[in-house]
Amino acid sequence: MTDFTDMGERRFGRVNWLGLYTLTRREMMRFLNIWMQTIMAPLVTAGLFLAIFSIAIGPGRGDVMGFAYLHFIAPGILTMTVVQNAFANTSSSILVSKVQGNIVDTLMPPLSAGELVAGYVAGGMARGLFVALPIGLVMMPVLGISIQSPLIALLFVALGAAMMAALGMVAAIFANKFDQVAAIANFIVTPLSFLSGTFYSVEAVPATMQSMLHWNPMFYLIDGVRFGVLGISDSSPWLGFAVLVGTTSVIMALCWYWMRTGYRMKP
């Protein structure tokens, strides 16, 4: 006879790799099964952003930090699309399970709180990276951009996807209705994305707003990706890396605590 008590004790001493893989695979299959909506749609949206700015502003905008305006905003548009999709993946997955009442199917298996957080965040990161790949492969050659430091760009994109996937977990755990997650996305995620230097350099804004920008983690994220792609930045990439690691760690720690205590998760 299997000793389930012993198995429950031993699983906290080592990682349940099979359970973690299964949860991550489930989260990935959720968006891969509807790839036209989750991967192709963001690609079209990013293309529309560039087309609109190209038509509305054109070459008359002049250079920004030595680069054509479309080249300057391209890394920001890519990053903004990635983080929005990473947030949407975890927030929709958890909230749908809570609303439908089948969240217990995720909570009952022998997975620790850390393994649950890792599985959900890995799924959100995968969606973000799956979105980044086609956008980068299409956008950069079309605009004639050669990536200066691919590994640095990939590192910041992955960090941003992890941060927003964890934030999506926080939103979904806290919310009990779709309206509440939509409010968080509309009034927190979207403003942070647009007010992060995506469409302008920090040097172009008043001094008071510059200090506000430096309190926005998304500023460091987009600035880091821009450094990896174009080789320019408004702040130190090392500072940005430290801010993103610290912010992501804090958000994931909150996710772990809420998962461990079952906050707003258990019926």
C-alpha cells in the first residue's frame, strides 16, 4: 500500500518535476491551441502601431537619440506586446478556473506553492516569448534593424514576461470577477506600459515627470530591451536589471504566500 503521508512529506524536500512540467505544459497548450488569437493577433497589433505612427508622424519627426523614430519605438512596442500577453495568460487561466469552480483540480495535486507559481509563471513567460519571436523576426528586418546584443534583449524580455506573468497571478488571485481583472489591466498595466518611455526618450519630458518615470519598473524594462536592440538607453542597464529582478522577486513572493495560504483561492 502506498504511504501517501510519506509521499506528501517527501515532496516538500524535492521538486515535483513531473507535476511542474504538466502544469507548465497545460498553460502552454492553452494559448497554443488558439494561436491565431494569442500569437498572430499581437503580431498584427504591433504592425498596426508601427503603420499608424509611420503614417501620422512620418520622417518629419526627426531622429531620437540618433535613431529614426520608428527604429526608436520598435523595441518598446515589442516589449509592450510581450508583457500584455504574459499578464493575460496567467490572469485568464486562474480567474477562469476560479469562476468555473475547477481551481481545485490545480490545488489538489501534490504541488507546493512554489511549484504552482513556477508553473503558472513559466506558462506566461512562454506566451510572452512566443509572441516576441514572430514580432522580432518580422519587425526588425522590415525596419532594417540589426540587434546589437541579442542575449541582453532576450534577458530583459524574459524578465519582463516573468514580472508581468506574476502580476497577472496577483490580479487573478485577488479578483473574483472578470471586471476586476479588466480594471487592473486598464488602470494599472496599460498606464505603466504607455508611460514608460515606449514612444519617447526620458530627455523629452519635464524634470518632474522624469523622476516619476524612474519609479516605473516598465521604464527599466523597455529601456533595457532598447539597449539590447539598438545599443542606447536612458539609464544604466545594470540598474534596470536590478530593479526588474527585485520587482519580480517581490511579486512572486506575494504569489507564493497567497498560494501557500489559499488566499481567495479555496471555495
